[in-house]
Amino acid sequence: MIEYIKLEMRRTLRDASFVIFGIGMPVLMYLLFTNIGGGQNDGDAWKVSSMVGMAAYGALGSALGIGTGVASDKSIGWLRQMRIAPLPPAKVVAGRAISGSVTVLPGILAVLLSGALINGVRLDAWQWGALTLLLWVGALPFTMLGLGNGYRLSAQATGVVNVACLMGLAILGGLWFPVSAFPGWLRKIAEYTPTHRFADLGWTTSQGHAPGVVTLVSMAFWLVAFGGYAVVSYRRSARTA
């Protein structure tokens, strides 16, 4: 399983589009949101909040993008080769998720570094460390969602569905704009989305607090739910590919 994880890591990191869209876009959006127009007049609080939101957005995009690669692998017969290996479905999915998690980290670090070096965000050392770790680990449910889509759908359909998930979950979860600006009914919905709870891991840490029980339980629930979806989708792909 270790060799499989290493192989998937090397294959993903060689993809140039990952560097452009997984790392460059979240940084560019963060700097635009916080330094153009009214964003530059909202004070340091907005720079910190937006930094966390855009780091979460970058992690979300990279996590879902792993599924697009899986769908491409399926179309060229890579999954048929994987079924020859003596690995049960749960381990195959877990191995791909672990290898994919490495590609989530650069996007998070890039946004946090731009916040510190360009926007002058100042946090305690423990906050930077905890923020990075929580966003990295917290992206795992979305990696499972992307994998589930990739195993279940065609390459073209996976790309469309993952983009829809990325945009919809990012906006509704408050990663781009604070949910406090939403209408009351939409705010209530947004607070229960997995992406809002994901970003809340970072927002509470940046404010010097530990994540709440509701947020932790919610993330655990989505990890189990999306993980189950990924395993079922892999088994289904084994019967249809």
C-alpha cells in the first residue's frame, strides 16, 4: 500500500494544471478580495477571515480534483490494473485519499504565506501550525467526495460535477463571502454545510479558540458519509469498468 501511495503522489504532482489552479487561483482570489475595492477598508479581521476561507477553498478544489484524475485513470484502464493488486476496496480508496492529501497541502500553505507576507496577517506560532494542520486534515471528507464522483462517473461528467460541487459548496459555505452577509434563511442553511464547518476549523483557530463540538462532529459525519460513498463507488466501478 505504501508503494501505491508513493506512485499516486508522483503522478499527481507532475500535473502542471494542479500548480496553476490548485495553488495559484486561491492566492490570486485572496489578494483580489482583500486589496481591491472595499476589501482594503475592512481591516485586519477581513484579511484573516478571507485568508482562512481562501485556504479552505484551495484545499477543497485540490481535494475534489483528485476525483477527476481517478475518472481519467478509469477511462484508460488503470483501475483494471489496480484490481489485479491484492488490495481490498477500502484500502485502495484510503491509499488514493492519503496520496491525494499531499496535493492539498501546497494550496493551503500558499494562501497562508500570502496572508503573512503580503497582507501582513499576524498570528501566534501555534495558531499558524494548528490552522495548517486542521485545514489539511479537514479536507479529507472532500477528497472522499471527489473520489466517489471519479469512481462512479465518466471523466467528462466528473469534471462537471466536481466544478459544480466546488463552486456551490464554496459560495454557500461562506468561503468567498461571510455568511453574515447572506439573507437570514440562506444563512441558516449555510451554517450546516460541510464547507462552512470545514472553514470553521480555521476561523475558530485564528481567533484563538479550539473548534467547537458541533463542528468536529459534523466533519466526522461527512468523512464517514463521503468515505462510504467513495468505497461503494469503487466497488461499482469494478463491476462496470
